[in-house]
Amino acid sequence: NLRLFETVFQTAADAIMVTDADGAIKSVNPAFTVITGYSAQEAIGGTPRILNSGRHDERFYANLWQNLRKSGRWSGELWQRRKDGEVYPVWENIAAVRSADGRIVEYVAFFNDIAARKRAEQEIFYRANYDPLTGLPNRNLLRERLEQALKQARRYDRKVALMFADLDRFKQVNDMLGHSWGDRLLCQAASRLGACVREADTVARQGGDEFVVVLPNIAEEHDAWVVAEKIITCLADPFDLGGDSVRIGASIGISLYPTHGENSEDLVRHADLAMYQAKLAGRNTYRVYEPAMSDELTRQLRLETDLRFALERDELAVHFQPILELASGRLVGAEALLRWRHPQRGMVPPSEFVQLAEEKGLIREIGAWVLERACQTLERWHGLGLDIPLAINLSSAQSLRGFSADALRALFERYQLQPRQLIFEVSEAILLAEGSQTRQWLDEIQELGVRLNLDDFGTGYSSLSCLKQFAISRVKIDLSFVRDMVVNAEDRVWVEAILALTRILGIAVVAEGVETREQFELLRELGCDCAQGFYFSPPVTDEEFIALTQRLGALPG
């Protein structure tokens, strides 16, 4: 038996340490030296305190010795320190050895290094609970944190806010700059989100470009509004992606416990609905859940289904609104505007379905169809002797994929058109959000001869930057300035400032949304070049437009 014990003692993979009743080390095995770094000569005569990591307090060791003396055994996880100073975890079993009369005469401790096992456990836990890209909690940990927050809120009669934040225009950035840059953008956005909340709050990545924020233990619902506004402001600042300054934004939906739900499932669903409404409201804003939003979602789902079949059913149409020179009243161009003749709802305004088409990946197909129709129309007008340019609105998703310079060149050849007959209208958000690839695309199409208009001028933060960076043919004053310029001095000052600036730069101006004679006369008096709006004509069909041009004297007959 002694030989057997000695064999086990010498060959065991676990460290074995034997002490006397007072804790003085009497013997250690080779595995002890391998694990701790202390040789037998260094350890024998000392005490187990040489392995003390400093991570456990006196109470921990007092309880350990109390259990040992009482039951004769102790087992558990603890931290030790190697000879070289490295702290590591072990699983240790200690047994008391008693004499024939029941006195404790020795202690035998067995322990093994569990650092590798703990690292594996931590890795498994991390992968199960954290997003590998951003390092944020994932859906699993989010669910756990939300349940904890709700449990505390029920106990102490507090409120909990849940926010769904979806990044605006992320898909366009990801598609055009590439997934690696899209990943960097997500990481930067995650970092900014974390800086907007308290340490006790949770920011999680739901998936894709969706993030969820849990605000536990808030005193008032207004506290959630403040955080939402802070997040929107923070994410609206430009992101630096390899030298490209990219602007996105966030649409946020908010639900609150107990106002909007008693459980996590209801709160998540309602925050998601509110986020969707924030996107419909124009993005870069937040909405708080209301019961009516559930009905609106059903309506939007039906609309999406119908939109997917609209092209097949020939329900889409292009209407044309004339653009007139104010000084002479001469027809100088037109804008192509998309319309949807819904079989049950009648004419659906673009504000209800264009953004939906972008979000659902339908805009490229629809945009290609609009461009084809526009070229067909220009060919027909040219055959009738009408030689005016036609402007088309672009979304960012169209600009780099569907409307390449090669695709445009092929269309011009097919319909025997001159590139100068086509004008693309883009907003500053598109120009500044997409970076160097947009610059390359613009250079290619302008080299081809296609002109560029800057739409909704004055409504963003970087209109002047666009004029400086890009070769703009015309700017279009947004209708929000034109609408009240006759009665609102501030709007009039804005219009005058835009006209003065563009005059210095030699850029022509088109005023949008002219609806009254007073607006028309004031714009003409201020020296605005061109205008469009219901005062002259609403958007009309191709046949109606031809008749209109004859009345205006743009066509013979």
C-alpha cells in the first residue's frame, strides 16, 4: 500500500501537498512543482500561504478552516499565485487525516490548474452572450438583462425604457464602401451608443444595423426622451471611414414598462413598431409607442406586398411637371415624378412608398424602370420637336449600382439621346454619405455629359460643402422656404441669401413648390431663374404634358 501511495503521489497530474496539523508543509509531489513553480526544497517547511493570491479575504480562509475542522473536508475553486507571481485559478480538495484517537494530525490537499478550462468557459459564455463584432451584449444577454430590469421594476415600482435604434442609410454605406467599412461603422456606432448611457444601462446589438438600449430604474418617462435625443445627436455627427466622412443617423422607437407592456415580449414588439414609425416620419428622429401603430404596421405590410407586384401589374406611372424660366415664361425643362395607381387606394403619394421601396430593396428595379421610361419619353419629345432636359430624382442605392456610366451610355445609344438631355437630382445627404465611390461615379457620369442638380438646397447642414466639392448645374430651393416666403420674413431672407450665393457662383436656381401668384412674382422680383409648382401645373401624364407645351408655345401647332 505504501508503494502504491508513493507511485500515485509521484505520478499524479494533480498537485499534492501534505501539511501537519499546524499547516506546515511536510511534502509535495512533482506536479506541485510543475503547477506552482516551487521546488520541494522551497516549499517544505513553509506554509500554504506561499500560494496566497491576495484575491480572497480573511473571512474566506476562516470559513475554509472552519469547514475542515468540522467535517474534515473542503473542496472548491480558489485563486493561487505561482512563484513567478502569476495568479491562476485551481480546483482544490482538502482532507483532514486523523489519528486513532480522532485528532487531526495532517492535511492532504489535491489541486489542479483550471485556467485553460475557465478560459474555454469564458469563451463559450462570451460567444453565447456577446456580439463578436462590436463586443456588445447580443440577444441572449439582452433578454436576460431586460428580465432582470423588469423584475426589479416590479419589486420597487419603477419604470423601464426599451429603445430600438436602427441606423439610417447604413445599407447604402455597406453596399457602396464594402462590408469591411460597414463593420467599422457598426463598431464606431456601438462605441458612441455606449457613451450616451449610464453604466447600469445596457446597449445590445440586435443584429444587422439594429441596436437595443435598456434603461432600467428610470424615475420619469421623460428620462428616456432625453437619452433618445442624445443618441440621435451623437450618431448624426460624421463618421471617419478611411478618409471618407460618412453621415448616417438613427431612427429610434421607445416602449416603456409598465405603460406599454408588462413583459419583455410586448415591450420589444412595441419598441420595434415605434422605430418603424420613426423611419416613416423621415428618419433621424424617435417615436414613442402608441396602440394605433399596430394597425399602421398591418397597413404597411399590405402596402409592401402590393408594391412588389406594382411593376408586374403596370400600376406605376411617370408624370411630368414643367419647369419654367421666370423672366420669360419659357418652358426650359421638366421633372419626372413617380406615381402609383393602386387598384383599391387610388393614387398613392411617393412619400408613402418610395422610402418603403428603398428599405425593402425594391428601389433599384423601380429606379431602372423610371430611367427607361424617361429615356423613352425624351425620344418621343425629340421626335415631336421638343428639346428640353428631363430631371430624375436618384436614391443612393440607385446611383452606384443601377445607373452606372456604362448602363447610361447604352441607354443613350438605344434611344439616340444626348447626355445633356438628362439631369440627375440628388440631395446633399446622398452626396456626403457615400464617400469616394460617389465621387468616382459623379466624375464618370459628368464626363459622359449628364448634368447634376442639388435638390432640397438649404435644408441640410452641408449645402455649401456640396457646392464646393461637386460640379452642380442647378440648385433647387426647397419648398419649405418657398411656401411661406411671402408672409415670413425669415424664409424670404433665406431665399434671398441662396439666390445671392448662387449668383456669385454662377449656378442657376429652380424654386420648388410655387403655388400662388404672389410667390411667383416675388421670386421673379428677387431674380430667381426658374420655378416649378402647382401655380404653373401639377405633375401630369405624358399626353397632358404634350398638350401643355403646345399651349405654352414650346411645340408647333
